[in-house]
Amino acid sequence: MPGTPDKSRTIKIDMMARVEGEGALHITVQNGQVRDVQLRIFEPPRFFEAFLQGRHVNEVPDIVARICGICPVAYQMSAVHALEQIFGVEMPQSLRDLRRLLYCGEWIESHVLHIYMLQGPDFLGFDSGLAMARSHPDLVKRGLRMKKAGNQLLSLLGGRSVHPVSVQIGGFSQVPTRKALHALKEEFLWARDAATETLRWVSRFEFQDPEQAYTFLALRGPSEYPMNEGDIVTNRGHHMAPSEFEQHFHEEQVPYSTALHCTLNGQSYLTGPLARLALNQDQLSLLPKDVLQSTGLVLPFNRPSMGIVARSVEVLYAFDEALRLMNQYEPPDVPAVPVALRAGMGMAATEAPRGLLYHRYEVNAEGTIRIAKIVPPTSQNQRRMEDDLRKLLPDILHLTDQETAMKCEQLIRSYDPCISCATHFLTLTKEDLPMTMP
């Protein structure tokens, strides 16, 4: 039965599909007006910040890597940068480049998974990546091969592709030989061409969701597209060091979510590929710039569904940047620089695949963690996702409840929210609310 905009109703998605983790959506409509939108993250809290208290700093990289199986490098990088700030570690360029190369691998495997298996099926009318594979096997095989290239890089630099073990304060426990790294070049050359075709493919999708007035937020450095370093900037004129994060950003608990909402001076904002590309397009390498220009699409992208294009640009950039770093690689003299423990507090932010990831640590003189604070990208984007849904809903309330739920779920999926790694099918229920008199 078609939806009735003048009727009061509750639309529920009890379990969102094709997102990393378990979440639900609850929308209340009364007298044809959207009264409430709640993005409910209901997985039990995992208390990683509490787990870190009392642990030695050398344990931190391995512990925080377990926060996420898709983006463990991001957690490791933000952690080691914050701790190295406390200990006054100066990272030599060779080790800095290896960390950037490791980050390239994570962006590749994470973004490609989202493009081909999570959001891509929405544009082609499939309810899953497996269903899409039955009709487009060559397309999905291309995506899986690209993702495998990213995983191979993570395995070589990190010791394994999931929860890498070689990252440590001051550098790495081991580094690859030039021969081992160059053995990946041929596959990466193929993958860079595949990434070019991927960007051209997704640029032809139809993007019909409403444009949003985003506050874009990302890191920005002096000369590189941001991964490990940079100041925090927005398109509204904010510019701050990561150490100033908690002066401007506030986390609050909402009763319907186990994840905190983070706002900038009380307002929602967007972090992630759309924001990085909007704020740093001039720092892309020449190849992704040229391919993006050839699509005819114009930045900034203000529709959440166009996140798939931004991710495809970043995948092409990551392959291009990885090849640049491979070509110039010379093994460092030592895998890590010496670290002298001391008491202090350090803050750092890096660019996880889904957006800015902030860490703060307070450490005593023996190297024991006293306090740890971690603000992941998904908690920063939660409020913004709800705002996007409020703008989308008036245009789709004429649809059936199931169709409305599907459109909402597609919008949420475009953010690639990282709740945790799980996939469920959608269950929809409808509850009528009483009409109210004018």
C-alpha cells in the first residue's frame, strides 16, 4: 500500500544491512511531519579506553588494532602519533613514508569493499554483493582483486592483513626488503588501471538524493593529500591543531545509542572521503585529478550518495601514491628509532577510511597509560546522518513504508558507518500513531 504523507506512522529498520556492525533506524511521522529520527547503534560498549588504562604504552598499538578489523591501521597510526608526541620522537622520512604506504593499503581494502560489495549494489538494483556477482561476475571479480592488492600490502608491511602486528612506537618491528616490496608493483599497476575504470564506472551512477549544506571537516597538510598528518580544517573557516580538538568538539550520550554523538561547537559536521576531497582536491596526484575531471563531475560533492565517487577517487590516489612510494623505497637503516619514556599527554588525529580519528593519551613516567580517549569517525558522523535523513524524508514519505526504509538505509550506507563487522538483513515493522487535531 502506498505511503500516506498525512498519516501518522513509525518506520523502523530493526537491523541495517551491508554496514559494518549492528544498527537500527527509528523514524516517527505525525500529521505528515517528521517528528523524530533516531539512528540507533545498539551493540554493547566494548570499553577499549578503559582496557588501555594501566597498560604499558608498548601494548597500545596491538590493543587498538582490535577495535576494527577493517581499519586497524588507522587506530594504530593515531595511537602511535599521539604517544610519539609525548616522547618527543622525530620520525625519519623513510619510516614516515612506510607508514603512509601502510595507510594506502588500508584505504584500498576498505574503500574497495564498500564500493563493490556494500554501496555499489544499491545503484544497480541488487540487495547484496552476492546477488550482484551473479549478474556481473567480472565486475565483482575486479573489485575483489583490487581489495586483495590492498590486503597484500597490509600483510607485507604489517605482518598480516587483519590487525597488523608490526607497528610500534618509533616505527616498525620489521620492514620489508626492496625486493619484497617491488614484487607487488606489477599487481599494483594493474590495480591502478582497474581503479581508473572503477572511478569512470561509478561516475555514471544516478545520484538523486537531496544536496546538503555540509560543514566539511578533514585534516590538511602543507603539500600532501591527508592520511597521517595535518591540521583540522573545515570549509567554514575553522583551522586548529589536533591538540585543540577537545576545545571545539563535544561528545554527548543520547539515550537511544551506545555510541556517543560528537559535534563541532554544538553543530553536526561531515568527516570522511567527501570532506577530504572537498578540502584537499588540489593535493591529489595528477592521475586522479585528470580522471575525475574527465567524468564531468564538479566538486564539492554535496550528496551523501556521491561518497562512492569520493572513495573511488581516493582508491585511485592510493594506488598511485603507493606506486610512487614503492619506486623510491630504500630500506631504512633501522626499523624503529629509540624511544625515551617520560610522563605527559599527547593528542593526534589521522584520516581513517571513514574520516578523522582522534586519540589522546596521558602517560606516567614508567610508560603506563593513565587516561585514553578515542573519538572514531562514525560517532562524529552520527548527528550528520540524522540531519541528512530529515532532509530526505519529506521527499519520500509518499512511498510505502518498505520503500521509505530502503531509501533511508541506502543513505546511511553511503556513509559506510563502521559499527563493527557484521551483516544482517533488513526487518521492517510499522506502527500507526493516533492523529492529532489541529
